[in-house]
Amino acid sequence: MNATGPLQDWRSLGEAVLADTIALRRAIHAEPEIGLACPRTTAKLKAALAGLPLEIHDSKSTSGFIAILRGGRGQTGDNGRTVLLRGDMDALPLTEETGLDFASTIPGAMHACGHDAHSAMLAGAARALCARKDQLPGTIVFMFQPGEEGHHGARWMIEDGLLEIARPDAAFALHISPNAPAGVFLGREGPLLASTDTLIANIKGKGGHAAMPHDCIDPIPVACEIVTALQSFVARRIPVADPAVLTITQIHAGSSHNIIPDAVRLMGTLRTLSDSTREKARAAFRQIAGDISNAHGCTAESTIDEGYPVTFCDPRATAMMRDLAVTISGERGWSTMTAPMMGGEDFSYVLKEVPGAMAFVGVAPPGSDPKTNPPLHNTRMTIEESVMARGVAMHCALAERFLERGFN
């Protein structure tokens, strides 16, 4: 395949579907939905795909679905590669403060992480790729997924068996970034985003009168000691080359100024970039909470709610995204991230099943300072919508190139 010709064509097609992509994004933005059940969003996306030569398969556990496009060139039976493109579609429990004409009409819900743009770009790419159906030498799976914001939507869709209907050989996803210049793609090979575990420890002592602590077993100083010890563990026992972030974000205890409580509840998050550091930090959390509690006559019940795995980008897939970014957005169209981000992404579940990569695309509005723009998960976060044409082009270019050449 002559790479430069078709890819320039995709850039033009991205521009051609931009108006429809913006309209779809705004419709989704105005009615955000949270969690695994996003029926209005699903309905809007299916309406945008209506009439296209796609096989629709619904998730049983969520309102998500996949749409399969089987190309018509040179395929017999199961011959030809299969590539998956993912767009998430759920919102966050925030009250929007952007002042946009199409701002959220749903109290306490907002698309502050760009999932409205992600799913709209994927729908735009589906329309563009369907127009090239007869020229595609393989199969494309469009994965429209709810529940990314902590609800494990990708995992549920995988457990529903949706990856097995047309098993992909590679998988790709895009994520907008309001803190990067418009149209620049950013990524890195290896760990891109961290694993995400929730840590909980219930420290039980013996309550009583605050004026007579000797008659009690006060769990509050024990909890404080545990928090300090956890920070010392991360600083002195975790290598800087394979880091961990362990942050206690909630401490709940007590009912009055003159009562020592029976118990303290600690809650926090653990972020790591490797399975080995993840297991080491989990074990240390249990041991530190238990041993310090026991040393002071308390008991500790520790729980770890397993979150997303590390989002690991295959070097071959990342190289492909880098090459296509330069073709789509010019010589400075790609920026290699110097370090991973410690946020999490449930596309990691897909990347544990299938080699692939994820990249960010900058959407900083013109004239703004990307460094100071309201970030993701902020009530004032906005995007430069024209960049979605490049997102559509990237989805299309990734699908075409992988079906033609694999990771070569």
C-alpha cells in the first residue's frame, strides 16, 4: 500500500464528516449519563450508525455495543486481519460550569473527560470506513463502551464475549487532552497509565471518654501512624524507576469532641506501573495496617478493591500511531511522553487481551495556554471541536494501515 495517498484521503474525509461529528458530540454532551447504563447515549450512537453495513452486537451487562464492519476486498472465510477501535461514552458526577450553549441538562452529570468526543469520533470513523467497505481487506470492530469512569465497562463487555465474535488482532483508542496543543498526538510505548486499586482499612479499638484515654484503646493515633508508615514505605521501599503512588484520601471516625471512637476507617488509592510493584504495595498495605494496629492493641480489617490494570502500549502499535500522527498532523504532530500518567483507563482490559496502543490528542482551544486550561475531570473543561476531524482521520488510518500491513 502507498501509505501517503490513502492517509491524506482520510484526513479529507475527517474534515468532511466534522459537522456531523460535532453535532453528535453536542447531543451526547447535553444529556450525559453515568456508569454502565447509558441508554440515551447508546440510542444516539446507533441512530448515527443506522443504514451502514454494520453488524450490531449488544452487551448483556451494559448498554454498550460493538459494530462490526467486514471488508469486501480479498476475503474468503476467516482470512484477513481484524482491528478494534474503542470509544467510551459515559460521563462524570459533576455539575457543569462551562456556560456552553449545549451544556449538560442533567443535574450532577457532565462530560468532563471527553467521552462524548471519543464516541462521536468513533461514529464518524465508522461512517467513513463503511464508505470504503469494498476496499478494506479485513474486519473492523467498533467498540462503544460505557462505564469507563470506575465501573469496569470494558471488562464487562469482554466477559460478555464481545471480543470473541470477531477476535481482534490489534486494538487502538484515542483520548482527548485539553492540556496539549490542538491536533498534537501524545503517547509512549510501555506503561501509559497506571493500575488503580482502592485501599480500605477498618481499625478497631475500644471507645470511651476522651478525658480518660487510659481506659480506652484509641484507634485515631493508630490510624495516623499507619498513614505515616505507608508514606515511608513508598519513599524508602519502592524503587523510583518502578514507582507507586499510595494516597490515603479519607479518614472517618468519631461523633463528638469528648468521645474516643471505637473504630477508624481509612480509604485511599494505590497506583502502580507494574504487576510486581502493585503486588508489593498491596502486601505492604495489609502488613502495615495489621502490624501497627496489633502493636497498639487494635485490630485491622484490610480490603483492596481491585481496579484497572496498567494500560500497556505495544511498541509496534505505538510506532504506528506515531508515524500516522506525523502524516495527519504534520512534522510536530506527535509528542513522546517522557513518563506515564498515574491516572487509570479501563481500555487496559482490552490491551491485556489484544496488543495495541492508546494515545492522547490535544484539544486546547486556540489562543489558550494548554498548561493552564481546565484539565480533565474539571467542571469547566472544554475542547476545540475542530480537532475531532483529526481523531476521525487517525481511527481510519489506523484501521486501514493495520488491515493492509499488520504492525509492519
